[in-house]
Amino acid sequence: METNDARKPRRKAKLAHVALIAGVSTTTASRALRGEGRVAPATVERVRTVAEVLGYQVNVTARALRRGDANRLLGILSDPRTQLANRTEADVSHTFWFRIFQSLGDQMSGVGVGMVSATIDTQHILDNLPLSAVLLVSTSTPRPTVDQFDFTVPIIALGSPEEGDDPRIRAYVRYDNVAMTNSVMDHLVERGATRVAMVTQSELGQHADETIAAFEAWCDRTGHECIVVSCRGDDEETTELVAQAVRDGCDGIYVYLPQSRSSLRGIEVAGKRFPDDVLVVVHSEGVVEAQMTPSVTVMSPLATENALTIGKVILDAMHRHDDSIHDMVAQFRLIEGDSTRR
């Protein structure tokens, strides 16, 4: 029986293939794709069209390393908790950090900037590389230091400024956790919740700390009872703690921790249903919760949009020569679902 060619993996296109089909030399094709040298606009358009059809992409990271281009390489230092190694294969494409790095990579590639990544505990990977900027990604508090490196390039940190931060951090991209929390709480109260509990883990780091503080401030301002259900991360414990909060009269739950399913089970263990008896909003960096049945309302950071914000700050920091601190606020969206409709 003949093998169905449609099922065979597509061979990776090479620059020589692009040049051959476009009818130019490999040198001209390379210049056209990178926007370098004197190439006629019509030729550039033809080469790029062929490259798009063939699925050819310029490997800007390899190019930057090969040429030692100090303005074309971004180093990423990340907390191990943001890595994909601990994710299941089925879930990886839905994770927040996967989508952030994927979108950021596309953006950087589009302007000829390569990316090399390492975790906080494997920083040596970035030794002696011609970096033009460093992106520090961490969910821990306090933020890890990079003092073993003599970076002379700007460092951009994801998160809010912290006391004791490395003075070489020139820019921050942070979440407005106060605005996010206010949006969630106002949303729940407007839909009829009278006693809301926030379910979270303080060990989740800076974002959780800021969100808990924002929740406490919202309760103080509105006169609502401040109920924080603090979990250690165990599913059974989370289920029981949420069940107890519901038994105690909570008719609204704001879930700010990874164990969203165990929180929902807690409502059922207490003999209640959502949204009929308990309104629910889940803070999620993925899309799994939005696909639950019945669906839950999700407060979600916007990965693609935030990658664009991060990229803008990185490129700006690469070209600034002053010592001013740059601060950008990332975006979020409340995705309404059946769990808050009454």
C-alpha cells in the first residue's frame, strides 16, 4: 500500500529553496529577508512571499550568536516555576508563559532580535554572550538577584518594583493587581454576592501578596467582611477549606490559586451549586477554566497583548541611554461566564 504523502512531515524549507523559487541568489534572498543591502522593492516582496509560502523563517538567534551582534540578542532569566518542564504535554500550549514567550519570540524575530533563555539557577548559559538586554521573569518574592553577572545592558523585570531590587533594572512591566481585584469584587457584588471569600496561597509570590492586599483594601472601603481562605496548595485541603467557607455563608468565591477545580469541588461538598447558590470568579493564566461545564467566569491576563507590551519596553530599553526607570502596566480582561449570571 502506498503511503499517503499528505501524512508525511513537511521538510523544513532552506534559504536555498527560497532563492531558487524566487529566481535570485542566496545572498540576495538573505538580504531581502533581513532588510539589509540594496535590493529592489519588487524583489524583496517576491522573496518574502516565497518565504511565507514555504514557511521559511530567519533564525535570528543563531545569526546574532554567529555575528556577535550586541544589539540583536535578548537574554531571558526566568524563575523555574515559569518554565514548561513541569507542565504536561497536553497542557503546555495553553499555559500563560508558553504563550508569552511564543508571542515575544515572534515579535523579537520580526525586528531581528534573537532570544536565549536560562533559569535563575542556570545563569551560566548567558556567560560571555553579546546580550543587548536581559528580561528577568520571576514569580518569587523577593525577586532573585543577578549579581554574579556583570551586565552592562538594561535589565527589564516583570512585576512591580521591590525594595532591594538590582539597580541595573531599568524597566518594569507590572500587573495592576488592585484594578484586577476591584473588577472581580465589583463584578460579584453587582450580581448579588453578599459574602465573598478570596481563596489563595500567600506562597505564590508578589502577585498574590498584592492581590490579597487589594482584596483587604476593597473590603475595608466597602464595609464587607474580609474573608481570606489561605491554602497550602493541597487539593483535599483546598476542597475542605472552601466547603467550610460556603457552609459559613459565603455566596461568592474569588479563586486566586492554581487549584480552581478543588475550589469548585468544595462548593459541591458543601451541598451547594454554582452559579445557583455560589458565584465564582477564577483568576487564571490559562484557558482551561473557561472551558469548564458549567463555565466559570475568568479574570485573565492577556498573554499576546502583554507580550507586545513587554516587547515594546524591551526595545525601548535597548535604545535608551539614560538612567530613568520605565514602568508599564500589563492588561487583563474579565471573561464573563455562566458562573456569575443569575
